[in-house]
Amino acid sequence: MRIFDPHIHMTSRTTDDYERMAAAGVRAVVEPAFWLGQPRTSVDTFVDYFDSLIGWEPFRAGQFGVRHHATVALNPKEANDPRCRPVLDLLPRYLDKDGVVAVGEIGYDSMTPAEDAAFAGQLALAVAHDLPALVHTPHRDKARGVERTLAVVAESGIDHGRVLVDHLNEVTVKLVRDTRCWLGFSIYPETKMSPPRMVELLRTYGTERMLVNSAADWGRSDPLLTRATGEAMLLAGFTEDDVDRVLWRNPVEFYGQSGRLDLTDLEGAAATFAGNSILRGGE
């Protein structure tokens, strides 16, 4: 089973996670820029964070044979903080980088006017830079949030086929299925979606344009729930080809629209120093 996790926050995970993921069949990931759990206080902190997403984290993933890509954006939650809004002026510098495969996560947290402006502005950036867009849907009042999301996407002029609407569930899936947008589902131990619930949605709506991710971060989450979903699909009677479509070919097709996916095999682990997986010290 080959797995491409299209939404996972590896900055908040350990190297043990990379090792377990690689053993489970995870060969590639996309890490969206997101909120770190506490407020950032200046634009400079975003510079350091974005630099780590396109430099340090791909190197760390490569130690375990995993290809790492990123999406870059001002996330919806911090779009409400005046200290963070100048990040929008910084984004073009990063959207031209080779490892950046979409603009994201963008969208809504609390559906405020500030979020409206940041969302519309970053969809415009996606169009200008010929990149797909990864859209976060709110955890509260989700159906209204998805309806508002789709309205803004329609107004933006971006091709719906270049938009992935994420964190969907049984309440919101049909809203997005009726468009040409791609559909993302986050599999969590307790919240969001579970493997059995995901299987039922795949029975109802099929595998086309459906993406499954772990969205693993610094909270209670599990980067191996993508594989658990694939195993649940097989037990439910789906074919290996169905599983490969959902866990590999669909994310490759969506993010491949960026022209920047690198899925070549990584030959062995990178060099180590005195047994450490990360090089340390000077010459």
C-alpha cells in the first residue's frame, strides 16, 4: 500500500513518526502552513516558519525516505490578528519556491470580515501564481462555513478543479460533491472523521476527487490513520486499486497541478553524525 498524506503538520511530529510512517507505506506528504497553537507576534516569525517548511522539514523527512512538500499561506485564525496581516505581502516570495505545491491553508475559522479579505486575497494569489488552493473549513458552524467558502471560491474566478476543500464530514460532503472541487477528509482518533465513517462516505460518493489525510499535528492525532483507512476499505470490499486511487493517485493528481511534485525515490537515509539522524556541530 503506497500512501501520500495530503495534509499533515510534521513540524509538530517527531522523527519516530517519520520512521513509523515510512514503514507503513507513507512515501510522500504535504505540510500546510498553519497556526502553531499560540499567537505569533511578528511577521519575522512567519519567515522562520516558512523557511523551515521548505528547507529543514524536507531534509528531516528525507532521512526516512519520505518526500516532503509544503503549502504556504496566512492561516484563517491568524488572519484576524493585525500583527500577522503583513504576511500577505510576504507570500509571493514563497509561492515561487520549488517545494511549494499550493496556497494553503486558507479559508475560515470564525468567518469574520478579516478572514473574508485574507481568503479572497490568497485565492487571487493562487490564480496569479498558477497554484492550487488548499481550503480549511471551520470547526464550528461547518455547513454555513462550507457554503460561504464555496461562494468565495466562485467569486474568485479560480478553476474549481484546482481547489481542495478540506475537513469535510457527512454534513458537508454533498455541498462540495456537487461542485468540481476536490474533497478532503481528516481522520482523527476521536474528532473529525474515523476510518469506518470514511468507508461509508466512499460507498455513497465513490472515490473520484476524494482525498484522505491524517491532519496530524500537536494535538491528539495519529499519522497512521491514513493506512488504517486503507485497511478498512479493503475489509469493506474495496479493491486495492480503489485504495491506491484514494491514498495515492488522487493527491498526486491534485497537487501535481502545481508542476512541482517530486516523487522520485530517496535512496537510503541521509548521512548521520556519530549515530545521530541529524548532522550536528561544525567542520
